[in-house]
Amino acid sequence: ARDDTWLTKFQSTYIWQKKPAFHADYSGPNSFDNAAERGYTFSGTAYLGLRPRQNTEIYFNPEVVSGVPFSGLTGLGGFTNGEATKANGAQAKFYSARAFLRQTFNQEGNKILLENDANQITQTVSSNRVVLTAGQFSTLDIFDDSRYAKDPRIQFMNWGNMTYLAYDYAADARGYSTGLAGEWYLSNWVLRASRMITPKTPNGRDLNWQVFNAYGDQLEVERQHVIGDLPGKVSVLAYRNKMILARFQDATNYVLANNAQGTQAINNVRNNYQYKTGIGIHGEQALTHDLGIYGRAFTSDGHTETMSFTEADNSISVGLGMNGTSWSRPKDSIGISMMQNGLSSNRKNYLQAGGVSYFIGDYAGPGKTISYRPERITELYYNAMVVKNVLAGLNFQHISNPAYNSARGPVNIVSFRIHAEF
């Protein structure tokens, strides 16, 4: 409903995926299965919002998800379905995705109309304002926004196009957390900062509420611009996590000292609080009113295991998005992207010594660990609006060196997607 005081929206997304068998010299405990596979995810989300008074908004997003991801969600850095992190089997799971309060403090400036959208009640705000968000939400709701590569329900599906793949942002296993975020809009500049709660254990479901002992901090500076009436922006994002994490050097030493090849030795050396940091840059630019390009690059320090996202210590991605106005289908969209993901020397050494990480680990005996190469992924999608508010799309992904191992792959993924919004 379009209203100044309340909001109700719903979305439902079904993604079906298939891959054929692919070549692999060997397979380990956390390898991408080289046999043919099918997988799927289904999600439904209600976006409920209320404005009890001017500039104060309250939102609640109940969500239901079911699905069976490829290979038990192992064997890749850039996983092929952004919804898969929420799926945990064919039985539907209901949970709260978001429950947060947003307070806006308008200052002098030009008036801007924020259109009715998911978790956005129609509102007129100032170009100069401060916005505070507190409660349960996703770090990615606030940081690293992109016009062309953000939402796997309607754009690119790969995790490396949801955000920087090497950005280990604080979240539970489904991608949500609880925290406080602030945004300061000043003309064409935006400064964002937040502190989010970490999981109790890496990639765990339960959160650690000791916010001064374990946390994920983010800081982002964004500059928006217009070139020939076409919008664009550049942003720089940095993070620092603090949590009890395993250091790869310690885990490698444990593998070698205890002949623990083929095991998750990281579990045996996860004893002390560690800091993990990273920084990245994101730029995008509309080239026409229908076509735009984007690029992301990120690096993390790579000393410690993954806290919440995936197995990558550096990543770069570029791509373009376009709507179908030029072929008389303005509601259709097409996109193509390329990305390269890499590992730090510390993580690579651990895997080559025979260690297994949370998501990856190809150890299959002496001399069969990883023959390291960067993981490279090409993705292409087309969405067609079949009826009002319902789109159907096809997606193709080609992955070279899955899980950074040139002894396995390449592999091709074909996906079909239906997405509805009401």
C-alpha cells in the first residue's frame, strides 16, 4: 500500500539451479561435488512498516525460506545463489529477518522524495540529514549499495555480486545481525558507520551479545555525482572485526605437527580474540538512461578464518546492467559480470598443507590439496516481466578453478528464477 504512515509489501522468489558433471582430478571433504546436481531455494518475505510520528519509522520483516543448495553449500568462494545462505533443507523455516527502528533528523537542504519501497515508507527528506537505524537488520542494508549488482532476487545471483566477496561483514548464518548504524547525508556526500553483533562461532546461527568484546565495525564514505545528467558514485568501505577466531598460521602448524590433514584444524586453534580488517572501493556510472557499469575491489588481511561470509581474501568484479527500453520491453533487464576471487598466502598455505576450512578444502591424500589459481566467475542473466509484478529470468554462470583449485572444473551453472512483488 502507498501511504505516508504505513507500508505493506510482499516478495516471493523461487530459484532452481542445475549443473552437469564436471572434470575433477580429485575431491576432498569440502569440495564442490563434481557429479551432476540440482538445487533450489524458495523465500517469502513480508515488509511491514509503520510511522508512528514524523521522521520515525518501525519495520518488521517475517521471512520463510526453504531450499537445497549445491554440495551442501561447500566447494566455492563465490557461491551461485545469494538466497542459499538462508536455506537449510526442504522443510520451510520461519524467522524474523529484520525488526528495526529508523530515525531521521532533517537539516537545511533540498527536499528529496523517497519513493515507497521495501522497508521505505514514502517520505520527503532533506538532502542534508542524519539517519539512525537500530535493531535487527543486515549490514548490507546500509553499506555497499549498488544500482546494478546488489539483490540476488532480481539481479545477479552470485555472492560476489551481492557485495564485495572478500568483505567479511558481521552476520548470522542467514546474513542478518543486530546493531546500530548511522548515516550522515551532506549534499552529494554520505558518511556511514555501524557496529554489528557477531555470531558466537564463525558462520553460526546464534549471536554473541557481548557487543564490547565481539563486534563488526564498518565505516564507508560515498560521493555521488552526475555526469551529463547521468548519475554515478564512488565509495570506500573499511571494516574491523573482533572475535575469537583461528589464525591460519596456527592452524597450519597444527596440521603439520599432528598429521591432521583432511580435518578442520581451525577448530583446534580457535582460542583467542583476533582482529580482522579489510578495505575496498566501489564505483558505478550510468552510461545512458538504460545502461550502467559498476566495479568493486576489496582486500582483507587474510590472517584469520572467515567470520560470517565466505572464503575469499581479495576480490574484484566488474559488470553492466541494462533495461529493455531499446527493444520495447522497459521492465526487462539484462546483466553481465566477471569476477576474480583470491586467497591470502596464509589461507592458501593452510589448504595446501591439507587443512580444511568451513566452506572449502579439497584434500584427498598426499599431493592432492589445491593447485592454487584464483577463482574466476562469469555471470549472465536476463529477466522478463511476464505479468505485472512478476518476473521470470534465466541465469548462467561459468566458474573456473572452483575453490581456487585448477585441478577441478570448470563448471557451468544454469538457473531459472521467478520473482513476485506485491
